[in-house]
Amino acid sequence: MHRIGVLLSGCGVYDGAEIHESVITILTLDRHNARTIFIAPDGEQLHVINHLSGEVVEGASRNIREEAARITRGEVKEISQIAAADLDALIIPGGFGAAKNLCDFAVKGKDCTVIPEVKRLVLEMHSAGKPIGAICIAPAMVAKIFEGSGISPTLTIGEDQDTAEAIVAMGAIHKECEVENFVIDRENKIVTTPAYMLAEHISQAADGIQKLVIEVLALI
């Protein structure tokens, strides 16, 4: 049974992992007889967003790993405890948490930095020749991780021009993609899909995510 790491950034589209994207990923993995290993950093979110109003909750704080446990029904390994040897592939759902908690792309754009343990694990996976899937905004973080490495992965976030330009500025190649589809970089074993960067309905996001999961598994 393949062991697939799912790297979560909290719980909730505005300040954590996008719940639909995460659950569709988990469900598709289960339906293809893969063992999911849930992973998250053990640190504080950038901030807490009231998902009804969209406003920052002043003075509130939440732990990324504790919030991710809401999605996983309790079990989430701390990322420093996971190495590439523990996994056959890694998938990173989107949501603003990927751009706020795993890195600070949402604040600094192309000048962002990535949490060291996240960068370590992604680079370990790549060095080991193991596939990586990135959903929604997460490909922007992948671009940053490979910046300056001499590797230029081909990625998609759909068609958002500003984000695509930032990805290119970080040294990656951006390819436009429809919501129901995906982009595969076979040389680097990286698969990406726009999901809620473009999706207007959960079914649209699901189409692309399901295809991404199947392609990631096929690359193992």
C-alpha cells in the first residue's frame, strides 16, 4: 500500500487548509487504496479569520497542527518527524493557509519565505525521485522552494495573471490550465491543478483534484 503524505496548513479556506480540497484529496486516496499520512507544522497560524465575516479576529491565535486535526479526525504528525523515506508521495492542498502558514506568499509574494521544515521535506521528496502534488495556491510555494536550485518546475495555478507572474519571477514555468484539468511535470514528478483558484463549484474542484491524485499515484 502506497504511503501518501498530505501536508495541511490548518483548517478553513481563509486561514488554513481548504477543507473541500483536503477532503477530496483524502477521499480519492482512500478509493485508490493508498494509506494517507497527515502532516502539519506545529506552530501558530498567521492569524485567525472569522469565516462568516471574512475579518481578522483580533487577539485570537490557533495552532496549525491542532486545526488540521479537525480535518483528519485527530491524527496529524508533526512535520519534523517525517522524512522522504516515510512517504511514497506528497500532496499539498491549497487554501490561504498554504500561502500564510506554510509560507508567507500571501503577504510578500515572490519575496516570500517557506517554513524550513516544509522546504526540507519537499526537497527531500524531489531528491528521492518521489512525486509531489500541489493544489490551488500551493504551487506558488513549490516555485519558491525550488528558486535558485537550478530546477525550473512547470506548474499551474490556473490563469490568475499576478500569481502566474510571481511564479515565473521565482524561476518556475507557469502553464495555464482549466479548472477540471491538471499540469504534469514528468521530469520533476510534480503535478498541479487550479482547484479553487478557478472553481465555482465543488464538483469542478473535485474533477481536477481527483485527476491529480491519480497522476501522483501513477508516478510512484
